[in-house]
Amino acid sequence: MTLKEIGIIADTRMVKTKTEDYWTVSFWGVEVKEGGILKGSYGTGRTITEAKEDYAKQLCRQIIVKNAMKSDKREFQLPPKITNK
């Protein structure tokens, strides 16, 4: 099953600061479960590809929770390596 099939959509944004521009990538409505705590997570990079790779590294082997506060809440254990394929 792919992320698209379970309704997980990537949010990609360009962030501009006084000193640099960079990209962030995250999933809409998805948190990372750490013990009994849910936390937000996102990847960053100078390019969209770098941001996606950073986010993938962070999510490897993590449990993610989609729609944590809704009736259609779902949890997924992610694999040791996440790729774009």
C-alpha cells in the first residue's frame, strides 16, 4: 500500500528568511508517535529533493498517525528505508 492509497498528501513549501531560502516537506494531518506522545515533523533542504530525503530519514522505522484526533484515525509503522519509488 502506498501513501497515496491511504490518503497521505505531502505539503511542500518554500521558506524565505533574511539569510536564506529553503524548502520544507511534511504530510498533512500526520504526526509521529513517540511513546505516548504525538509530535509534528518535517524535512528541510536547499531543494525539494533534499527536503524530501531529510524527511524520509526522520520517518524511517517510525509509527505515524493520520488524523489523530478524528474518528478515522489510523496508525502505520514505516519501513527502515523510505524511497520515492
